[in-house]
Amino acid sequence: MSDDPKRSPSEAWQALEKGALRDEGERVAKLGNEELDASLAARGVDPEAARRRGAELAAKLLAQRAAGAAQPATQPDGKVVPIAAARARRARPAALTWLVAAAAAAAVLGGGGAAYVALNTPEPAPTTPVPTVPSAPPGPPPEVLAKQEADTLRGRAATECGATHWAACLSSLRQAGKLDPQGAAARPVARMQAKAARALLHEELDAKGGSVEARTLPAKLAAGFTTALAEHRGQAVTLACAPGAEPQPLCGWLAAALTRAGWVVTRPRLKAPVTVDGQVVHATRVLVAPDADDATQSAADALADALEGALLRTSGPDEAPAGSGSPLTLVVGPQ
Amino acid sequence: MVGAAAAALACHAPASISTGDAGAGAGAGAEEATPTPTCVDTLDARLAEAHTLYPGPLRTAVVDATFLYVDVDRSPFFDDAVALAPRVLAALRNGRIAPHPLCPVTVYVFGSRARFEQHCSDHRYVPDGTRNWGVWDPLRRDVVVDLSGGRAHVPTTAHELTHVVMLADFEAPRWFRECVGTLYEAPVFPRDGDIAGEDNWRYGALRTAVAAHDPRAHLGALFGMSDLAFRGDSASTSALNEAMARATCQWLDERGALWPFYRAWRDARADAGDLDGVAAFRRIRGQTPAEADPDWRAWVLRRGG
């Protein structure tokens, strides 16, 4: 549809072009700037201001890059510091801000409030005397600066996603992805991006729903579901189905489709629907243990996407509550 | 071939239809598309996209130089859907929704449930409840309708067209968008340029809820309801909210109050006021939604459908 030369899906959406998130990523990446602007404007975010921020950032980075070639690394008091020490110092806040951003993202994904800690934490003062050397080291490498800015943007995105400002969140993540494509591939970021993309689409859609009927998994969609998950053959999953005449048949179809995909399904017999934080889980929800291995985390992402592909209302992957006892759980609640 | 020149920005000229049976690459008319800074694409581009999605001969029609109807799988009701559009658009623009220039929209019409579901799956159009019969995706500017249920489902297109023209006029909360949209999914046309909604299947569950004094089912519930709450966390809540929304618009319309209320609320919100619509309602009806609730409930209990 839109053929906007300004956007660069391969650059900004690199993470989403992998695995089961690919389709969704492509779909959202195809949104033109005008479409995203419309969504931003509708939510009180000035698209022009957002673009201006980006331009200012680019100018700043370019200026710093130019200055970096000639500027020695100096302390505020004028002392010249060794290259390695200067780089190490610069690297610390970057790592710190990244961890904080990731933690904030995890808090959002876990369903809790986004406790976004200010990313501009003052750098710790050096604790050991720094010998001076008569060299003129370069300034901060542009990629480090870009990553710092990307981390800041991702922290902001976590706050925006936590406040369900999905369009603004996606915009921040897009900007961050352009500055730091590698960071966009990190799981918390990719998951936040996929979640925001899904939520934005759901928020915008106006649909004519039908009367309430028992959920089904039509054969063609079931086949697609199985195909999408076959890549994760051997994955163990607990299928926690609410009791009752409606969820049970759906659970049976899902169990069969998962088994056809080569997944190892455990289906405990529950006497009551699953609750999380005291609330009954409706529709379906994917829960994954925070310490689950990478393959399980990846399978959780694929499962959430495949459920949506099967047109089943889904939330997650969310962090499983402590003590849930299963690395990966698919909760099927009442409608 | 799509006869109407693919004007990227169509104004509210009298609704018109042109039809075609274009193969891929046949183009959308001899005239060059008119690029505008407002719209991200043209009818030509949309036709090309439809052919990419569904290769092979494709029956199409353009309504109002804006809506590209695509007969994906030879639906027997495609022509009915196309014929309905000008009547709906003319009526909506007749003293109801203020007409605005519209960017092109593609209307994918499906005669097969399975094909419709596959399209929805590909685009992740996940229903709030059990199933969707129609979808308006304002990000892509696509309408998708399932006419596999027969001729009775053709007015689903009216529901979705209402969303399209309303979005250009009033960025309303979801409950009010559905209030207006659902009203016209069962339309009647008393005369040219006029439209109303009649009772439909949504009222069965609503009557039951109102009769049972379900605390969720009252007129005041919708005013100030967030989009998220309107969707609900369960299929039954979503369906109940949709039914309440429809009943609210039909109830207002029968009292000649729907469009005065619409305009009053739209204008207030444009000035960042009356976020929940209560002030506009009071201005038009002379009472709050809570005060009007007994009348609304009695009206609901008399509904058919």
C-alpha cells in the first residue's frame, strides 16, 4: 500500500524480521509515516516535535563525531586521561542505562507499572588517581553515543508502553532501532515492540463482532498455527485450561495442534480458572518464567503470535508469577 | 479496469460507482493519479496491492472515487454491497456526519468464511469476542467484510463505511464510534438521503441483562467509558457493551437527538471539552444519562431482534 521512501523497515525493524514475529513486524513496518503520525497526533503527541527531536539528535551526533576527531579526552579539571580509562568510563553509563531500560521494559511486560528509573544517572567519580599521558585521544565514538541515545529512547518507550501510549512507544522504539539496530534485537526490546505493535493495531481497529459463540480453531487456521510452531519442536508447554463446556473443546484443539507441531504438552486438570494477581484470566494468555532459557523465551513469543494468527484473543508473553512451576504456560480462560 | 480516475483525495461529490474486471497491471484508468500531500497512496496503488494479495482476474468497483471494492472470491453479494454504498454515504452526509475529503479506502469483500479468516489471520485482525463479520483498519485504510452469511450480511459494509466517514469528522471514543456504526448495520432508508437503524440481534442479550438488573447495563455506563473498558476482558462484556452502544444511538435517533448530540459533543471535544459527552447529552436531552436511564431501559425491554 504505502510506498514511503522515508521508512526503512529492514533498519528499524530488524529484530522483528526474525522468526515468528516476522509477519507482524512486516505489517507494522509497512505503516507509512503519515499513518503513524496520525496515530501519534490522535494521542496528543506532536509528530513534528518527535521528528524535530530526531533531527536534533542526528545533528548532535554528527557534531560530536566531528568534534571527537580533534578533541582530547579531558576531565572537567582539564586533566588528560588515558584512552582506555576514558573509554571504560564512557562505557559504564551505557551499560547501566541499558540494564535500567531493560528492567523497565521487563516491568511493563510483567504487567506491573513501568518503574522507569531516570537514565541520566550521574557517572561515578573515578576512585583511583589517573595518570596523565601526553596523547590526544579521540572523543566518544559515535556508536557509543548512538547507543546511549537509543537506550534513553527505549527507556522512554518503556514508560510510554506502560502508560498504553502505543503509538508514541512504537515511535520511540523506531528511533532507537535506527540508532542502534543491534539493541533492537534484544529480547525485551523486541518483545516490547511486538506487544506495542499488536496493541496499537487492536486499539485502532473497529470491528463488527458477532454474537457470543463457542471459540473454535478452524482447520486452515489450525494448520497455520501448527506450521508456525513447528520450528520450536520439542518445546514443553503446560496447557492450563479453565474447566467448563466452552474452554475445554478449544483446549483439545490447541493441544492437538501443539502436539502436531512437535511440542510436549502437559495438561493438568484444573478445578477453577487460572487467576493472575487475583483476576481470572479470560481468553488466552502466554506466561513464561523470567529465568526460562532462550529457546523457551523464543517459543513463548512464537506461541503468542501463532495464537493471534489463529484469531484467538491473546495477551503476553508475560512474566509468570513466582512459583508457577512451569517455564512456559498457555492459559486458556473462559471467553 | 477501474473507470474512475484514481483521485487520491475525493471530496463529497454525489456518490458514484464505476466498475471493472481488471487483471494485474491493467492500471486504474488512463488518467494519472493525483498525488496530494495528505494521502499516502492512490486507488491505483491500492488496486496493485489487491492484485498482489489476490493474483488473477479480480472484479472491482470504485464508489465515490474513494472506495475501491474488491471481490476477492466471487461473492454472490458483491454487487449488492457496491450498490448499497452510495445510498449509505449520501444519507450519512445528509445532515449527519459532516463531509470531508477522504483518502482512498480498499473494501475487501469475501464470500467465503475461510478466505475471510485467512485474510484476518494474515493481518492479525483478532476479534474481541468470538468472531468478526467486518473490520475497519484505519492504519491500512482497509475495510474487510465477510458476506458468507448471505444477503442479510451486506449491511455490514454500511457499518464499516460509517466508521470511515466518521473518523474524518469526529475522533470519538470507541463506544460512540460503535454506537453510530452498529446502528447502520441494520439500516432502513425511509427516503433518499435518509437512513435509520432498526432492531437487530444484538438486543437479545441486552434485554436479558437489563431485565436482570445487571449492574453493567445502564445508559450512564457508556459515558466516560475508556476504549479499553469498552472492549472488555471477555467476549460477553464486549458483546454487552456493543449492544448498549447500539441501543443508545437508536434510542437517541428515535427521539431526533442523535445528530444534535453528535454535533454538540464533536464540537465540544474539538475544543478539548466534554470528554465524556455528559454535558452534550444534558444540553440536548435536558437531563443526564443517569436521569434518562429509566426511559432507556424501558425502551430496551420493548426491543425486538
